[in-house]
Amino acid sequence: MHCLHPGDLYPFTRKPMFIIIDSNNSSAFEHWPNLFGQPLVCLLSPEEVPTSLEDQHQKGNIFTLFLHSPLMAFCYISNIADIPVALWDKCQVNIDKFIAEASRLLTRSRTLDLSFVQFFGDDFLRVLLLRYIFCYVALRMHKGFRGPKYYPMSHPTMPKDEILENQQLQKNVVELAAILEVRSLFHDAMEAD
């Protein structure tokens, strides 16, 4: 069987490395030794999806969808297949507010690993980091995703209290759910799990 193992990538960590692992065995990449002292960030997909979404899993992974189009992924986990353009634009404004707040939290964090800071200067990688945060908060707030195996992870770990479980970010997700009239699918802010 052809598999990629964390050890296969160790030689490449001589230079700064940003990697996305989208696999049902992503936790194998959760703990990396920092052999060369270079910045290393690894975004890891959830290992499981709720049974209600398993049938659709063959069409692609939710994590990739969140990193590509957060609003489309949000609609997907909310079972929304069609959305008017005006409503899409209104929802996109809400996601832009979320991204701006997450960006503010990342830049002001005192406990954030310096590897994240190193990559935050790159426009493309910054967008991926911010969409990762949206993915984490949205899945954590969704009632169908119960437990850590349903949430994305990162190496190094992103601060939960300061960023991933921030009340304002949770409030933005609840507001988005209300706009799309799927509020019942999501926990109240600070109620997740």
C-alpha cells in the first residue's frame, strides 16, 4: 500500500514548511519533532464525519471544502443545496467579519506559536490559516459534529481559549446560521460539546 508517513517528510523540514493533511488518519501527523528549528505548520483534517454526511464523503472532504470555500462548506454541513445570490452575499459579509476578527485575534495573541506568525505574512497561507479557524469553530458549534475526532487539528496546537473557542467567533457562526435559517443545527455560543 502506498502511504505517506510523517517520517517521509522530515528531510523537507530543513526549510520552513506549511502542510495540509486531509486524511482519515491525519492524527499520524499531529506530533512532529522540530529537527532543524525551522517553522513548521501542519493543518490536519477531522478524522471522522457524521454518518449523515458519510454518503457524500466520496465526492471530497469537508476540510478541503472549508479551506477552498468556507461558505459553501457551511452550507454543505447545514444541508443547504441552493442559495439566492443576495443571501450568499449577505452570508459572505458575515464570513468576512469572522475572518477579520480571527485575523485580529491571531495578530494579538501572546500564546500563538511563532511558526504560525512566520507564515501569517504570506497572503495565501494567511487565508488558509483563517479558513482553518472558521472550519474549527463551525464544526465545533454544529450539533452533528460531536467530539474531538470531528474537529480539525493543527501542529503546533493553536490556542483554544484565545482563538479557537473565542466567544466572538462563535457568535459570528451563530449569526451566520441564523441568516441561513439553520440556527437549530448549531449550539449557542459557549455551549458546544
